[in-house]
Amino acid sequence: MRIDDKIKQQYLLNMGIDEQVYTFARTVETELKQRFEEIDAIAEYNQLKVTAALQKNRVSAECFQASSGYGYNDLGRDTLEQVYADVFRAEDALVRPQITCGTHALALALMSNLRPGDELLSPVGKPYDTLEEVIGIRPSKGSLAEYGVTYRQVDLFEDGSFDFEKIKKAICEKTKLVTIQRSKGYQTRPTLSVERIEELITFIKGIKPDVICMVDNCYGEFVEEREPVEAGADMVVGSLIKNPGGGLAPVGGYIAGKRKCVENAAYRLTSPGLGKEVGASLGIMQSFYQGLFLAPTVTAGALKGAIFAANIYEKLGFDVIPNAEEKRHDIIQAVTLGTPERLIAFCEGIQRAAPVDSYVTPEPWDMPGYDAKVIMAAGAFVQGSSIELSADGPLKPPYAVYFQGGLTWYHAKLGIIWSLQKLYERDLVDKTRM
């Protein structure tokens, strides 16, 4: 029996996928060969960039040793931060397991570089839901608003373009920091390319050169050849349980950019007078290093999964962002499913494909930091790791699901096939289109 026939047998007999679903998915995959080759080329470029940074900084086995207590003179921690600085073309970086998640990293960057009386501006519309409480858009203990930091927002035009006229009017004497969210979050706007981020930063700096431009880089690392610091950003911020952790980092976040901005963040993370000098690595440095080394390849697999999902669901008549043909700038694929039943079925399919907790049925719940019930599918080795196969979405119109991740292309592919299988079984999809 040929290997292709054996693979088909695995899907049909061992995985329980309907033959019509498999055949449709296989046809879509065949059409994507050239797109996948382009993704592999970017992955190779970024792999060389990461490897060069590891070699330049003389990473050795000693860098993987654990430190405890204060963590003074932690070779692995200090070397890793220089590696990150080189990879992101930054002056300095803060890469710590004490940063618990992406929201924490963003809050840290904002709170350390803003002071009472300053104003924060978002020129790309509403930020991700969990930042609303950080800023104080939704009242919360310890928010920026409680410390006297004001907030101003300029929405994008309907087509996702920048409203330069309103941005210019919004920038004032109090504007200290501009936050630019690269990915779409729970919105249906386009993700920002590094090129568009550069256009926006150049415009803002032309009006007020000393303003700090921070980019929320979550889900965007290693998708393109350049990172936002190369486009003029003063800070880029992200989570290690997304792209740069390569699926191996068990926790952590990073801030990279101008030395002063990073230094401010370090003093906020630890204490005034201590900064980057303290912070034990607790024996997880090898995972951080190895995860970063694998990150370009892992990100490529997730990108292929996103493109595969877009092509599958667009052919079935659903609105998808980005669409099937668009160039990619992050690993997230939004699919507008239109009904809560489809959203739930999709997430059940992703969970069914998981290597961990595949037997669990995800249910909508009141997740902290969100204003509506959210359903999440994430059978991951690292809890909440969205570089691993995952999908989530708020149970509110337009009932869009946000799919991302997959440590390998093959697993991302299985997840999408299972999501379609669940819709197929419940007659929630037009089978005549398959």
C-alpha cells in the first residue's frame, strides 16, 4: 500500500474523519504547494538569523544551568537577553519567566514607561480585551487610569486603513506613548504588516519625535523577515508561550527595544535599585533557548495551518480574515461562523484533535478579562499556549472564531479537518460546496 493510501486510512479509520471531508481537505491542500514553499523560505531566513544570534553570543551548556534566590550573575539569563536583543535588532531586552503572560508583559511595558499626567494613544482602534482593564477603559484595581494616565483612541477606517488626520489631531503635549497592536485580537480588522507599522511610526514620529512607539508583537514574531524594531518601534512586546517560545517555553514574556525603555520595565518588574540584576532563571533556560531556536520552524507550521483554514472555510462560503489569498502578518485566522452552534462545534473539533485532553468538551465560560462568555479549545502541553493548536472566540455576534497554532503543520492540518468534521456531522455546513 502506498504511503498516501496509508495516511488516508489513518484519517478515515483511526481518526474517524468522513471520506468527503478528507477528500475536500486534501484537494485544498494540493492547491497550496507554492504558498507553503514561500513560508518555508521565510522560515529558513529567520532560522539563520536566530542561529547567528546564538553563535554571536557564545551560547554554551553553562547557559542552561539553574539559578535560585536573587539570581545574581545568571549567565544564561543575561546571555539570552542579549540573544533576543540581536534577533529583534534592539538595544536591549528583558526575557523573564517572572513575566506571566502577554498581557502582563504589555502592562509592564506601559506602566513602567508612563507617569501620572501622561496620555496613552492607540491609533489602531480598541486594544485586545484583556488590556481594557490594564488601561482602565473598564475600571479595574491598579489600572493606568487609577494612576492618572489618560487614554485616547483613534479608530481605523472600515477598510482597516489609518485615519491619519485624526491621529495628527490626537497627538498632543501629554501624549507620551503610542501603543500599536499588530494582530487583530477579537476584531475583524486586518493584521498590520511590518511595512504598515513602519508607515504609521514614521508619521507619528514626524509629528512628535520623542513619543515612545510600542508594538504588541504577539502572534507576529518570525512571520516576516523583519520585526517592528527595524521599522522604528521603541519597544516590541510579546509572550513566550506564543511564537518565540517555539512550544517549549513553559512560561514567560519579553520586552525588547531601546535600552531606556527596557531598563524602566526591569525596574518595574523587580524593584527600583534592582532592575535586571535579579531574577532567578529557575532551571528553565534550556527550554527558553531551545524554544527560540525552533521558533521559526514552528511558526511556519502554524502559518500553513492558518492559510489552510482560510482556504477551507472560504470555499465553504464563510467570511475569513485574512482571506485565502492575502499575505500573512501573524498566525491568527479569523472565521466568521455566524451562529453560536457553529462556533462551539468548531472549537470542539480543535479540542478533539489535541494531543492533551482530547476527550474534553470545551464549554463557554466567564473568562477573567473578557466582557462576554468565551469558548476556548486548547489541549496543550503548556496551559494556554497559543502557539500550540488552539481556537477561541467570544459568544457574541458575529460569532467569529480565532484559530491559531500547531507545533507542526501536520497537527494544524488535523485540527482544521476535525473542526470541519464536527460541522459536517451536525449539518452546520453546506455539503454541496465540498
